[in-house]
Amino acid sequence: MLTIKEIAEMANVSRATVSRVLNASGYVSEAARKRVLEVVEKTGYVPSQHAKSLRTKQTKVIGVILPKISTETSSRIVDGMNDVFSKQGFQILLTTTNLEPEKEIEYIRLLKSRQVDGIVLFATNINAELITEIEQLQLPFVAIGQDIPGVCSVTYEDFQSSKTMVKAIIEKGYKNIAFIGVDESDRAVGLDRKQGFLKSMEEHNLVVRKEWVKTTNFDIPSGYEAMKIIMEHSETKEIPDAVFAVTDRIAIGAMQYLKEVGYKIPDQIAVSGMGAADISQYVQPALTTIEYENQRAGKEAALLLLDQIVKNERNDKKVILGYRLIIRDSI
């Protein structure tokens, strides 16, 4: 493999001149630039990324930790990040925890050992150990989806959007509303969206039935099973006239169960979700949902991280993104 020294000798210039041409920095006469480029083209020389990293103290690689790589939310966020990072010459190294919280810390340590220039974490479960790990991390860092104290982050209005959704359901005439959520260790989706539901019910002087509040997982089968439990194991013969699920996939599972046992949506029971998954507009009836700015979240996270990289310092800037209520046939 050719070295810069050999390229310099072949082009009859100094090594510094070759470096300036390859890095497009500093003044080089047109004649010298032409000779260097001719040698590079003739030999097929490719600069060593490792050597370049040693000079610039940058690998031009960003570590990204996702809860699941296959979801629309993750793909939209990654698209947004990649749009920004690629224009600045950075590449993304993706890892996925598969919704296993302990792997968040594992991958932070792994990416640090790979000498990435910064890390973006699409956070789910926030605990003391994770916060300590982030605080001790000597790298630019941005969290998406969770507001972590003292940490730079991009978050959504989970509490307010949940309140907005429940208010919309109530305004359609539904009063007996069930809730299907996820574990509250996920503060944004599990806790904030539940608190938004409870607050809206309180503001409208409506009763929350304990047996109509269920915690489940993020997938469609979990929504199906949670809805089944609510409908089959109510302490009274009463059933809800609406169900609010904290994600579209949970809501779609609930809809599937209700249709299988003969309930008409929304005439007998309304259903709503959150997240504006592509499938939400194609299920029958089309699902009422909340749309978040996921692609923009990726772009904002990338810009926040690049700002830290350029300034070579961490910060705790916060970006909170809005949402849009999409009313469809399911309510």
C-alpha cells in the first residue's frame, strides 16, 4: 500500500503538499495540485482512514443505539440523522437492544471502545445505572425520546399529546374509557402517556376503572391479549365504550380482538393509538392516532451531537417536538 511519502516522491512535491491536496486544506499551486492528483488517479491511492483519524482525532463514525431496528419510528429517526450526518462526512454505526434495557449500557461501552465520535441513544428504560454511565461517558451524547436530567435530548410532548387524544375521544361522546399502556420504566411512553390519560379523565370528571387499565408490551399480540383481559375479566358486566392505547401496534391488536368477538368499531367501542404507523391508515376502520415528528427528531439529534463534536464539549440542551392529532374512523 502506497504512503503519502511515496506519493510525494512520485509527484515531486513535499508530504505536506500531498496532505493539503488530499484534505482540501491550505494553499497549493495549481501545477503541484495537478501532479498530485495525477499520481493519485494513476495509482488508485486511497488515504488510510485510520491514519486520518489519528491526525484529526476523529473517526467520522457516530454510534446509534435503537430499541428495535425494524420499527417505523426507528427507521424515520435514522433517516433524519443520516441526512444530516452524511452531509458532514459522518457514518452511522447502528446497534439495537431489542428492547432489553441492560443492553443500553452494554452498547454505550462497546461504542466507546470503538472510538466513535459521539453516541445517540433512543432511550427507553431510564434508571440510575444508565444515568451514571452517561454522566461518566467522555463523549458527545444525545438522548432521543426521554428527558434525562443533565443530558442533551430530543423529546416529544408525550403527556400533552396523550391528554389531547383522550379529550378528542371524550368529545366524541365516549365516557367509559379503558387504557392499555406499557411499563412505566419507559418514562415517555409508559409513564407520561398514562399520566396524560389520567389527567384528561380527571379534567372531564370521568371515573378510571382499575380493571380497565392494563400494562402490556409494544407488539400487536400484546394489545390483543390486553383487550381480551379487559373485556372478559371485568368485575362488573359493564364494558368500556372506548379504549386508548399508547401505541398504534397495541391499538391494532386491541381492534383485532374486538372484531373477532363481534364488536363494531366505533359504534359499540372506539379505539385510538399513538405514533401514526403507516399501517394505521389501512386497517379497518382507519385508526385515530397521534403523529410525532420522528424524522425531524433524528435531524435535531444529529445537529445537537455535531455541535458538541465541533465545540469538543458536552451540553444539556433540550429540544421538544410537537405532534398532530389525526382523527379517523375508529372513534
